[in-house]
Amino acid sequence: MKASTDTIKSAYKGSEKKLHSEAMAPQWMIYGTEKVMQYQLDKNLVLDPCILKEFPKPQPGHKYMLYAHVPFCNTLCTYCTFHRFLFKEYKAREYFVNLRKEMQMVHDLGYNFTSMYVGGGTTTILMDELIKTIELARKLFPSMGEVSCETDPQVMANPDIIHLKGLVDRMSVGVQSFDDNILKMIERDKFGTGEEVYENILKAKEIFPICNVDMIFGFRGQTDEIVRSDMEKVVALSPRQITTYPLMVTSQTKRSVKDSLASPPEVMAQQYRIILDTVAPHYNQLSSWAFGKANNEGFDEYVIDNDEYLGIGSGAFSFLGDSLYVNTFSLRRYNERIGSGRDGVERKRTFSKHEILQYRLLLGLFAGRLSRKYFREVHNVRLDTALMKEVLALKLAGAIKENPEDKDQFIITDRGKLLGLVMMKDFYTAMDNVRAELRKPLKEEDM
């Protein structure tokens, strides 16, 4: 988490005279941010081997979110950095059984959850198993609120999607682009043409209280005109939420993505400006890359609104107290461990108080909600004292400024939004690099 300070220092060092405008961050800021943050995160996000018998018990007064991972897809997209395997039905059904066993285990430890996020992979790969899993979650945790889920555009055309009505409150659909040439290049044409994808979402989006459409910018050949057209189409589609991810290149995808799929990094600021100009007039900005029609609802970056979360499933991450826990990435070991009543955790990293504060500062900048009150009430510190250098660096970089109407809440400038986007992109890239390293030793029998 030390990257938060060093990154911003690097971004403005020697260039203070250029920082009086609230325009988008110049290229030197983007390059400096990415270079320093990637180095620091890769250096500091080193996980120690750890075999747990069970998760630590929940703490009184703490709120937790439940994450469940479904690591199966019918085909594997080259740019995807998430933990996933080619779908084999018998393996997936065995996995779902153990996923529900692990859910029962954390319930028996005394955990309750405010919400649930089901990620993948393709979470809807076996609709009947997904339904059983969500039904069990709602039974075990009756006070649980919103359930979010991910799927692909083709599933939205499946009549069986109606069976998730009333179980899933928020459905996130990975569209990436409506441009047929981009879809073909990234092998997403398997889900239909841009027009077909548009029509499938249009027909099915009313099934769920919240429908989120995921878009990606930063593909090679994805011109400013294509980005603008994509944003105009998704605004016309009018989902409840829109997420506009920058393409993330990790150690796992570098060879297949960087040279063939990724556009040069200098296009990021210009395309992000197009996104803000096209989407922001019609939506509230929930984070640097997420937009919604309401301000008070969850979105894909659940870590922003959940200080602590518990992950179940192979490759799932948990953040409890001051520690990050990671479940085994081996399907074989996951099934063996959960089947025998043991925990699936195989890696752990404990963070210092200062590192956690820096992490929450990053999330506050990214979310556009950097609050002194939050740090006082949740972490019992004065933000301007505990993170004095970091706050000063953000001010000097033109990323934040004082709010004359609310001294507890900083104003995040457009430059700050882009800086938050770049830093969060690098944070997720570093986490994906962790996934890649933990997947590297897997043998055929582990998959």
C-alpha cells in the first residue's frame, strides 16, 4: 500500500507549475503513476503460505459481505485475467456442492452478511446450481440484502434467465463493445453481433432491479469514434448502471494481449474524457469508471463499500480484520479440503495500520468519496495527520480540493478521477498478477 504515497509523489515531482488546471492529467502523470505503482504493488503484494483450519471468527459490530467464485467458462477469453477453467459439467457440479458446504461452514462460525456477490468465470454456467447456491445463501443469512451476479450477453437471451428473478437483485453483463470488429478481435463475437447483444440486453434487463453493462476501452483499433459510439449506444440502452473498465494487462496476459490487443497507453486520458463527456451527463458517477442512475446502490467494486468481506470458492480472496486470505487455486485441493471439513485458504498477508489507511485512501479517491469523517469514525484517525504526505500530494497534483460546503468531504476533480482510475487499474493488475503466480504451479490434475 506504500504505493499510494510514492506514486503520487512521482506523478508531480518537478512539475508543480503545470498543476493549476483541473483538466485531465497529462501523460507524464499517467506514466509516472503506472510505473511507480506497479513496481510497489508487485513488490509488496507477496503472500505467505498459510494453511487454516477455519477462518477467524466474526467480530461483534463488524459488517461483512459474502463473495462466491464460480471459475468455469465455455471458452476462455485471451484478455481475461480472472481465475477460470474450461467448463466440464461433472467438475462444475462437484464444485458447486463444495461451494455450498463452505458457505455452511462460515455460517456455522457465526458469520452473517449484508450482501452477496457471485463472480467468475461465468456464474450462470449451470443455472440450476447457481439457483441452489443463492437460495441456500438467502436461507442461511435471512437478513442479507442485495445479491449481485455476473453473466455474458448470450445468457441474457436464454429463457431460463427468468428463474433468477427474485433471487438476483443486480445482474452485471460483460459486453465490452458493440463494435463488431472489436468483438471479433477479442473473440466475443461468439456471443453474437453488437446489434444482437444490444437486443438481448434490452429484452432481459427488466428482469432484474439493477442491470449493469460492462464496457472496456483501450483495445487496439478501438478509435475515439468507436469509444464514443459505444458510450452513446449504452446510454441509449439505458441500463441502471454502466461500468467502463480500462483494459488491464497483467503478467498472465502480457504475451497474448499487450502486443496484439492493447492500444498505446497515451490514448487512455483522451478516451476517458470521451466517456465522461458522453455518460456523465445522464448518470451519477459512482466511481472513476462506474456510473449509475442512483447514488445509494452497490456496484461491481464491492471493496469500496465493504471494509471486510469473506470469499468462498477456489481462488476467492477475503479481507478480514487486517489480513488478506486467498483460497487455493487448485480445484482438486479445494474439493478435497472443503469435502473433509477444512478451510480452503492457502495464502495470507497481514497489513500494517498505515498500509490499510493508504488502501482506503486509494478507494476513497477512486470512488470520488474521500471523507475525513469516514477515517475518524471507522479507523479512529485524523486523515490529514495520519496520511499527511499523501493528502498533500493529492492536493499538489490537483486531484482533490477542499469543499467549501462540507469540510469533511473533499472534492475530487476530473484529474483526480483519472488518477483514481489509473491507480485502481494498477491495483487490480497487481492482484491479477498474484492470481497468475498462484495459478502457475497448477498441474493438469488440479484443473
